[in-house]
Amino acid sequence: MRPFWRSKADDYTIIAGCGRLGANLANRLSEEGLGVIIIDLTADAFRKLSPSYSGLTLVGDATYINVLCEAGIERASAVVTVTNYDNTNILVAQIAKKMFGIEHVIARLYDPEREFVYRDFKIDTISPAVLSMKEIDKLMHPNEPSKEEVRQ
Ligand code: AMP
């Protein structure tokens, strides 16, 4: 499946945080032949990338503008920030959106109550807690429409 933000042949995605989620996403984009650069504080984190990963890696703090510039944020089509800190993800997402005008910015948010910060900045969020709740709800009530379906 082609990611929705992929539009031009020279576009690429910057991922902040090479944990399990960041590494999986980077591997998938790379498998699809898409441009990707992943940033992490430690080089050790890149061991999670698959041996066939063909994207770039960058050791650095993704909240630093010089690190994001080194990653080529001026030309990136998307920034996905999935470090293990909400504050870091908020900051990276705001820099990407406000300073560099990146259209597609997605941030992981452990604390769903902070979603309002992102909504104001038009940043898409994913929250493991909210996604898990939805899945648990579906498994517990397989024959009932989801709350989202009911609202529509
Ligand atoms: P996980 O919690 O397994 O998804 O891993 C999150 C990853 O984000 C770890 O590999 C951290 O080293 C990385 N990380 C945390 N803060 C930063 C940051 N400021 N810049 C880049 N990577 C970070």
C-alpha cells in the first residue's frame, strides 16, 4: 500500500525515534522503495532495522533544528515522530509543521489528554492507549457497530 503522503518521486519521510514502531515503519517504507531517514539518540537503536533496510540513519536529538536540517527536513514530504517522550514528539511535530511547513506530520502520543495541543497545530496523532481501547472494544463486542460507526 502506498503511504497517503507519498506524491513526488523525490519525496521522503523523516522518522524521529528508532524504537519498535519507528524501526518497523522505516523498514516498511524502505521495502516499498520509498525514501526514508530515521533519527535516534543512539546508534544502537538502528540494530532494530532489518538487514535489507536501504534508507538512511542519523544519530542525534530530533528536537535540535540542526539535526533536522541535517536530515533534510526542508525537502521532506512527511515527518513521523515516535520517540518515547510526548514532549519530544510535540516539539518535533511543531518544528516540522510551523517552521518548515511540512504538510504531513504525525506524532505518537502516550497521553491522549494532550491531543488538544496537536489539534490546534493541525498535527495528526496516534495514541497507543486509544487504539488499544478500540481493539479491546471490538473484541469484546464483535457484533456491535463501533462508537465511530454509530456517530456517523
Ligand atoms: P520506543 O519507546 O521503543 O518506541 O523507542 C523510542 C526511541 O526514541 C528510542 O530508541 C529513543 O532512543 C528514541 N528517542 C528518544 N528521544 C529522542 C530524541 N530526542 N531524538 C531522537 N530519538 C529519540
